[in-house]
Amino acid sequence: MDDLRELYQEVILDHNQNPQNFGRLEAATHSGDGYNPLCGDRLSLTLDVRGDSVNDIRFSGSGCAISKASASIMTTVVKGKTVVETESLFDAFHKLVTTGDAGDGELGKLAVMAGVHKYPVRVKCATLAWHTLKNCLSGKNEVAKTE
């Protein structure tokens, strides 16, 4: 179990310090903002959705290490996926961070976030990017909130 905890900490720290897909897409077809009023995390997503696939995705903003790492990992995982696959990942990820259940392995590297379920206040940090993504894909123009 200590090995998993160490991996979790390493991955979170790495994605926080060296976020993947950080910045804005100039030619975005979808965009949205998220806000976690509990700890002040703010996030913007820009996506290029072509047909039924997430061709490219970027995030920007500021927040805690969990929020930033979750957004970074999310962007690497959903890039190239269909909208339906992305929605399925949202459900699986939400289950992971609320129960610790990694399911049947479809989460891949997202599974390192399983430890979040032990810290209920951090669940909102970990899911902010995902709720924002869900709003973007559904066409909602409201700020995604985790309250």
C-alpha cells in the first residue's frame, strides 16, 4: 500500500509542477469555466471537437495540486476519445474518487487518483475539470461548480 501512496504522490506532484496540455487552444470549438468555491480553484477548458471526437484539449487556471493534476491527467486521457467514451470516463472517474473503486481498468493512469476518496473535501478538487468538461461537451454555458 505504501508503494501506491508513493506513486500517487509522485504522479500528483509531477502533473502539478509539469502540467500537460496547459494553455488555451486558439481554434477551440468548445470552451468552459469551472470554479470550486470551497478552495478557490479556477479552471478554463478549451476543446477542439471534430465529428464525435475530442481532437485536442487544453486547460488553464489556478488551483491546488489535486485540481491541477487531475486536469492535466484528464486532458491526456480524453484526447482522441469519442464524446461517448469521454462521458463514460467521467462516470468511472467520479466513482473512483468517491469510492476508490477503479472498476475494470478502463481508467488507466487515472487510477492513481483513487486515494482521493479518503479525503472527501478533495473530491471536489479532483472533479472540477471533469464537471467543466461535461458542461463543455453538453453545450452548457454556465460555470461548472463543485458545490
